Amino acid sequence: MKENDLEKRVRILEDIEAINKLKARYWYCIERKLWDDLSDLFAEDSIAYIGNGALKGKKSVVGHLVERLSLGTNLHRGHSPMIEITSDTTAVGKWDLHDSLKFGDPALQGFEGWGSYEDEYIKENGKWKIKSYKCTHSRIEWWNRDLKNPLPMK
């Protein structure tokens, strides 16, 4: 094995680990509502694919997350990463997702969901950032313990 091959393989492994840590910070910031820290994880021109549309720009992407996830207490976990380094400055990743959101105090309404993330990453100034993401739920279970205010089932 040539020394250059070994250096390249080590760099790829270091990049994969850096992306794993980036996504771990993403989950951490979401659960703890650390919105400024969350914003630092996205590229300026990031895109979030939501339903049939897309949000463009870091401010819009993070603003959407803040709006949706500030409603209650949430658990947002990703696992089983499949990360591929596509160039020195780009990568793609897929993650399995398990999340739940509880509304109210005490939490009388909410949902639990399972699905996946499909992400694109970009390395800017030596740091990996989220370039785009698409979060897709394959299953959502809504629940309601508040008989006075039933949830609309949409």
C-alpha cells in the first residue's frame, strides 16, 4: 500500500467521524432547543425538503425547525448512519430516525414517528456542515390523553 493511499483512507475515516459528530450535535441541539448552536451546523445556502416543497437558506431552514420543534418536548434520535464521502468537500448520508413530540404541560397530546433522513454535507473552511436534508416519516402514531381538546387527525 502506498503512503498516499493510507493518508487518503485515514482522511476519509476522519471525515466520516466528523459527519457523525455533526449529526450528533444536530440531535443534541434539537432536543435541548439550542437554536443558535443548531444554526451553526448548516451551510448558508442549505436546503430542507419538506413535503412537496423546499425551504432555501439557513435562516429559513432553522426557522422552520424552531417553529415546529418549539411546540413541546421532543425526542429526536438518529441511528444506523450510512455515510459516503463523495469528494474532498462533499458527502451524503442516510440515517434511520425515531422521534416523538409531546405537547402541553402536562404532556397530554403528541406523536411518535419512525422514518429516515437523507442528507448532503459540505466542508466549508475545514468544517463539515449540513447542505441539505430530507426527513421522511414512514410511520407516525398520534396520541391524545386530553379529552377536552381532541387532536385533529391529519
